[in-house]
Amino acid sequence: MIKVFNPADGSVVGEAPELSDAEVQAAVDRTCEAFPAWSRRLAKERGDLLRRWFELVRDDRRAFAEIMVKENGKCLTEALGEIDYGLGFVEWYAEEAKRVYGDTIPSHALNAQVLVTKEPVGPTAAITPWNFPFMMITRKVATALAAGCTMIIKPSEETPLTAYKLLDYARKAGIPEGVFEMVTGNPKAIGEAFTNEPRIQKISFTGSTNVGKLLARNSADSLKKMTLELGGNAPFIVFDDVDLDIAVQGLVSAKLRNSGQVCISPNRVYVQSGVYEPFIEKLRDAVAKIRIDQGLQDEFVVGPLINQSGLNKVIALVKDATDKGARVVLGGELAEQGGLFYKPTILADTTDDMQLASTEIFGPVFAMYRFDSEDEVVARANDSEYGLVAYAYTRDLGRAFRLSRNIEAGMVILNSGSVGTASVPFGGIKQSGYGREGSYYGIEEYVHVKYVLMAGLDQ
């Protein structure tokens, strides 16, 4: 069995099965064998089952949130928000199942008709991370099932309890065995079972760029379709024409979500020189008011990092920055609670040669950079191998449109710190991956386009 620990105090909060290779293969077989029957079900029937799953989980959302807090460390307020966010995908795709439309095209031949239809790609697999143990699963599973695909999921071994509870409620809703399967155990062996299985037609992965590349390489022989949502290095740009209080609010909410352990978390905060120091003062005042604590309480708090490796990475990045001249405005050390708790940290006068400028921090560290001109900051924002999301605050409409065009990212968020909802396409470019999740674009990732020529209609 896999023991699951609470990152807030190290206590054991539960166990998950550590499946053997044979058990994993049996689950893969069930996923593949269930596909023909599931794909032939009416879209409305698939949507009705997803809707039932949505309702059952929604009615018990507090229980899900408490499990998530214990195994992940995020606070209860965030956990409940994640559940609502994740359920939005189930609700959305319960409806979208009925809207996978085809086309008719004017024929190129007499007495013929051209049809374009969309069909589910086949059995699919997904690998999800620990930082959003609920939403990452619902986003992938709901999309696949709505399209008519079956799916097998490998959740993170750090946070499998939320995942297995979701599976249990899916069964209660009537989603059959094989249509939605779940496996936990040896990550390398499970990944290979997914990539080596020729019947699996698509893999969706959210996680590190290195692992995403490995999965893509291993899937190349069977030419699997893939959706890869990988690492990020998000710039957050503040121009001198904005209300600084509003920009600070957006930055704090975006950065401290899940203690900064989010792929879309602002990594590089660029502030125009004329408002640089005033902005940092307002940011310090806002962050200093936020408590650090374990998550089982109703108010927002900054919780622990997920494990010792994550904490060590943050400590090393802060040390590298301060050794190279960064100024500690706030934090910069372990919290009084000890363990995996790290104080929210503001580092001023950071420079592009520091490691945190090119490394995904994944912790509660605000790295503050100064800039002078729009052209300069766009060039610096784009100077990254990643291209997941970028944020910018400005009141200049022309500048806003220029930024949306010139910043190299799959998502550009203007005058807000909030990115996702079920109705919009989520995904990146460059080393942040490819493919989209959410919206009608997301379901397109799970279908093939088929062209049909019906000739001889006059016969």
C-alpha cells in the first residue's frame, strides 16, 4: 500500500493501493474493452451520467475538500474553490457531449455529397499531478467521456485519496467499470504501460516538461495523440498607469494560491520603474497580513509545501538570489511552524541572471524585477523556454492589444489574476506543451475528423 501523508504535520491520513504490473495491465485492458460500447452510447446518455456524477459530488463537496486539505496542504477555502472549479468541467462537458458537431461541404463532384463527422479517438489515458488533485481529474475525465472515449487515470501518489473518492462517486453515478479506471503504483511502470499499449490512442499529461517529453518520445512509435500541459515561468507585468492596489490584489491571489505551487503562478513580477518601490510597499503590507497555518479552517491561509524536495528547491532559489544581491523585503526563511512551512517571501532587485528567473519556483516567493519600457519588458517576458501564461496590468487599450499579440504564451491575462474556467481553452506553447483543455476546443482533442464522400446519388 502507498501511505499518504499530511504535509502540514507529517501524519498518515490514508493509504492507496500499490498495484502490480499485472493489475495495471488488467485495468488498461478494461479501459480498452469498454470503449466500443461506450462510444456507441447516445451523447445524451453519456451527458446524463456525467451530470449525475456532478450532482453527487456537489452534494458532498465539503467531504472532498477536507480530504484534499489533509493530503495536499492547501487551505479549506482553496479546496472548496477547486472543487467548484473542477465540477464546472463536469457540468460543462455533460452538455458539450451533445455538441460535437460535424459539417457538410459543397461537393467537388456531381451527384455527390461531402460529409465531415467527428468520432472519439478511442481508449485514452491521463497522468495528473498533486497540486490540483480534484480539478485535474475532472477536467480530463469529463472531456474524454463526453467525447465517447474511455479513460484510465494515474493520479499522483502524493494525493491519491481525492482521486479514489472521485472514482467511487463516478461508480455511484452509474459510470461503468472500464469507462473510467484508476491505477496507482510505480509511476515509471504505469507510464510505460500507457505509452506501450497500442490500443491506447491518446495520453493527456499535466506535469513537468521533462516527463512530458519522455512520454511523447515513448508514445512516438504508436503515434498517440497527446495533450501536454507542462512547466511555466509566468511573467506578471505592472505598468505605471494602473491602480496599484488592484494590481497587488491580483498578484497576491494568483501567487499564493496553493502556496505558489501552481504552474500558472506568477514567477517573474516586472514593475515599471516609476512605481516599483510604491508597489513593493503595498505588496509587503498585503502579504504580511496573511497567516501561515494548516488548512482546516475557513479563512485563507498559506499552507505547507508538498514535500521536503519542494521546500529544498525554494530555499536554494532564495539563497542563490540573495547571494547575488536580491533584497529580502519580507520572509526569506522557514516559518515558525517548522516542517514544510515557508514564509511568503518578497525579493526586490532581482535580476535576470538569478536562478529563479529561469526556474519554476513552485513556492510562495515573489521575485520583483524593475523595467522601464514596454518593448524592454516584452522582450524579457518572452526570454524563456516556457510559454504557458502571462499577466499584465495596464489601462492603455492600445498597449493591452499589443501585449496580447506580442507576448509569447498560450494565455494572456490582462488586468486580472484569475485564469481558468470551464468555458475557456487552457494550455501553452513552446516548452509548456501543446493541446488545450476546457471549452469546445478541449473536446476536439478527443475526436478524429472523418471525411465521407457519398457519390452516385443519382443512381
